[in-house]
Amino acid sequence: MPLQNFQYDEIMREYSRRQAHNRRLLEEHRAEAYKKLPRLQEIDNEVASLCTDKIRRLFSGKNKSTGDLKEAVARLSEERRLLLTRSGYPEDYLDMPCSCPLCQDTGYVDGKKCVCFRRAEIELLYAQSNLKEILEKENFDHFSFEYYSDTIRDEAVGLSAREMARRAYDTARRFVQNFDNRFENLFLYGDTGVGKTFLSHCIARELLASAQCVLYFSAYDLFDEMAGSTFSAKDKNTNEELLYSCDLLIIDDLGTELTNSFVSSRLFLCINERIMRRKSTIISTNLTLKDFSSTYSERTFSRIASSYQLIRLIGKDIRIEKLFTGGK
């Protein structure tokens, strides 16, 4: 998904700040060097004068060759380089400084986004996802099946906790691999601490690294955000639009918030709007399917059942297991 306008503007403002800083720095360099070596200013003035004169000649048709200009500028540039280096300055001291030599801090190279712009996109998306720090620890590289038992089994499907975890893991991997080409939604459910949030974090990290727009909210924070957008005019359009249009929305721990008619109606609106726009959503909950239906209405559950892949995880509370093993 292309960046939202306000996201793009935020990155471009940073480039503008960077360019303004570079111009001030160049002015300081010139003032210092010109004072110490007046000949440097004379050289720069001569180069500017030669270029202006050449342009006049080209427009008048008197001389279409640029060879003489190149030779004269080259001689003056070499003189300037020698003056700078012999006085202890870098040879590029009077060139415009820049953080990125590829795009000269414009963000674009030949009309395409520079690698530094792509990097800025990813950093911004990480920052706005609410996940930046946690994803350094919770990702596919750190996913372990050791916390899932081979003896605890789901009688309904006949699989062990570890087998169900592997199935969920494989589904999450495919979700990431197919993300650009297939519209999918995931509904992760099971008891507290069985890895639902961890798995959604794994997916988020992979998609953020490929510059997808991912937003993560606990259920409480999501509905608090929605209430703010509904009852306050400030940033209403921006906030709601991003909830509906981001590439992936993660709603974590659904069922832990205080549920009322507002929450139920806004959840249905969010789910339905994102399905209509074909924007993927991941929901995790500790509720059983029956309890979820009774809590949020059959209409909401029906929408999820028909448009989401349901993934159940079982087993012991991994958070408690990690406490007993010192976090290993």
C-alpha cells in the first residue's frame, strides 16, 4: 500500500529539514574558508561567471561547444582542491554536504524512491505500528516449539499441542509469503499464554520489513482509539482511515476490554469495512468460539467465520513456563 499522505509528508519534511541543515553547514564552511583563503571565493566567482557567459553564448548561437568551459572549470577546480588540501581542509569542504550521496538528500534517484527513502518508510512504519521494540524479541527466528507438549491433545482434531503449533506456524509463514497476492485474515484463539500474540508479532515483523503498513492494537486501545475518533473531531478522518486502510491490522486480546453496544457495533464496522476493502486483519482472543459469538453478536461472528481462517492453539501458559526456566 502506498504511504498515507501524512506519512509521506512526514518523511519529506525530514528531507527538507536535512537539506536546510546542509545549506547552513555549507554557508558556515564557505564563510570560514573564504576568510582564511580569499582566493577560494575568487575561484567560485570565476566559475559562476564562466558558466553564465557560456549560457549567453549558447542562447545567442555564437558558440555551441562546451569544451572550452569544461577545461577552464577543471583548471579552477584543481586550483581550489589544492588550496583546500594544502590548508588542511578536505577537498570536498565547499561541496554541499549530504547524508545520502545517491539522492543528495532529495529522496529520489531518476524519479524513483532512493534506498534511503525506503529505509525511512520502514522506520516510520515500525514506529507507527506500536511494535518496534517487542519485535526485536518476538519474531520467527525466536519461535520455539519446545514450549508445546506432545502429550496434550485436542480431542476434536486429534492433534497434539505441538502439532497444532506447527500447523499455526506454517499458516503464518504462508500468510506472509502470499500477502501481496492473496487477501487473507487470521483468527487466533485459545487459552492465555499459548502463543497467539507471539505469532501475530512474527507476521508483523516480516511485513514491516517489506514496507507494509502494519498497525497493532490491544482490544482496549483499539476501542479507546475508536471512541476518540467518534466523539472528537480532531484527527477523526486520519485516524479512522488508517485503521481501515492499513495493509494489516492486528487486534490483540479481543474480549479483555469492557464490552458494550458501542464496542460490538464498532468491531463489526471495522471488520466489515476492512473486508470490503480487502485489507487483511489478524484477531487474537482467549474466548472460545461460542463465547465470542455471544459476546459480540452472531452477525459479527458470522462475518469472521466466513472471511477468516480460524487457528486454534492449545497447551500450557508459555509465559509461566518461561518464568520457571529463566526466560529460556
